[in-house]
Amino acid sequence: MQVPGQLRLITRGTADDHRGLDLHIGTQCLVTAASSVAIIAAIVLIAFL
């Protein structure tokens, strides 16, 4: 999760071409975080049931 943030900082100051890549990396980071939370929630739910 740390690497995408660092990449975003590096690409922010460069040409407009990198904005699409920046957005893609940010979206992937959010999707990864969301799926991780969903998996953890499912495990916790199963454990309590």
C-alpha cells in the first residue's frame, strides 16, 4: 500500500500523460484496500457465526 502513494508523489509534478497512470494507480490501490477489508470482514463474520 505504501508504494502506490510514493509513485503518485513522483508522477504528480510531471507531464499530463502521467495523470492517467496516476489515477489508475490510485484506483487500483483503493480496490485492493476495499477487497482486503471485505476479505477480513468475511473472515470475522465466519469466525463469529
